[in-house]
Amino acid sequence: MARMKDHDILQRFLFDGTDIRGEITTLTSSYRNILALNNYPTPIALLFGEFLVAASLIGASLKHAGIVTVQATGSGPVTAIMAECTQNQGVRGIVRGNFELLDSSKLGDTTNITELLGSATLAITIEPEKGERYQGIVEMVSSKLSDCLEHYFQQSAQLKTKIKLAVSTKSASGLLIQQMPLTQSTEQADLNWQHLSTLMDTLKDSEQLKLSHNDQLYRLFHEDNVRTFESQHISFFCSCSLERTERALVSLGSEELLETCKEQGLVIITCQFCDQEYRFDKNSIQAMFPPSDDILH
């Protein structure tokens, strides 16, 4: 009997005797909590789930505190889609676009980057808390995000990578295997990669969404010396705060803020990620600025 499906869990693993590592992840509550903040059409919600899974899988490679961002910009009904993941597997994201242009009847319950994003580019940004920021950008060469991500790793990092993504409106799952720096012959490494890639191709979307991580790994690789590591919990996070919002508002200047407050009664800022609302009256705006900058009274 199959074990219960994992919920909001990422699991790292490797294949002993090879130079290949992997991750398997499932988002449930974290995914649904983000969707609940927005009313995305189903095809967009599903593509968003794929981006969140991708961020979780790539975020697993962070060795130090920081954030991975997986982002695409395009010319279709979706103009921008972004998912972030911290080293601690906190995820968040957002989608922007002209959703009324989307022909949902053409897509149904499937994702198609060409239909949703049109001509698009994919950017992956790694931003450590300490150290240099890195960003790689590639054209999106396929209607499937998994293909685009594999292309990204091949072009930007010269790493053989295979990814399978599966999403519904309730959960989103992903599986990744990746070639590490070689300690064995190129010929043997190529044989190992071809063998594991072929097995991974047999995994069905329904199995990814229903089977536990252990059952998926056993189903695919039970003869291949898989060694798993301690699992990591995934949760929705947002880094917004009153202090960050105030710092952003200060850049607008006291005159503009106080004028807006005079016209509307309050300055209201809503976080695009978590829907948290921050309200500022005349007194709180004046308190942000030194007396010399306080132009309107």
C-alpha cells in the first residue's frame, strides 16, 4: 500500500557510486495559501505552481542564507511571473498580466508557456545575504517550463539537469536530478546519466501528485542506491514589514505623501505578496522625516 502523500516537504537525495544528486518536493498548503490571495484563472494558477516548485528545487542548492528567484517576462496574457524561495524553503510569488486576454478554453487544465507568456525570457537570480548577486537569463525555448529550466542549466551553468513538474489546483510537485562535478570517467558518467534519465521519463504526472516521495523514488530508482537526507519543511513567507514600507515611502518625499494623505485621508500600501495593508496618517508620515523636510503642515 502506498504511503500518504508528502505535504510541504522537500527531500534531497543522491545516488551512491555516481556523481548525480537530486531533489523531490511537494507544495500543498504553501501553494494554496498563495493562490488564496489571488483569483488567477486555472491555467495561470497551474503555471504559477510550476514556478513555485522550480524555486523550491533550485532553492535547495543554497548553501548559505539567501533567496533564489525564478522569473519570466513575456508578451502574452501573463507579462510577468515570479517565485522566490529562501534557503529555509520559504516560498512566495506573484503573477502580473492582462488576464482578460487569456483564452482558457484553449488551455483547459494545462499549462503552455507559449500561450500564456508569448515570446518570453527566463531569469534565475541567486541573492545571498552575504556575497555577490548572480543572475542568468535565457530565452524560453519550449512551451514547458521544465524544458526551459533544463535549457537554462545547460546554457548558464553547463550542468546536465533533468526536471519533471506536475501541478493541480491543490498541490504542486517536482523532481530534479543533476550532474555534479565528475569523479569518475566521462563514459561511466554518461552511462549513469542516461540510465537515470530514462527511468525518470517513466514517471507520470498522476504519480507525482499522488505518491509519497519515498514511493516515487522507490518506483523509479529502487535498484540504484538512492541515499536520502533529512527532509525540509516548506512554508509561505513574506518579508514585508512596517519598517520596509516606510523606507520605500521615504523615497517619494514628504510633500507628495502629505498631499496624497490630504486628498485621500490616508496613504494605504498593500503588499503584493501577502495582501498585508499598511496605513499612514498625517502624523505617521511626518514622523518619517526630519523637521526640515516636513513641508506641508
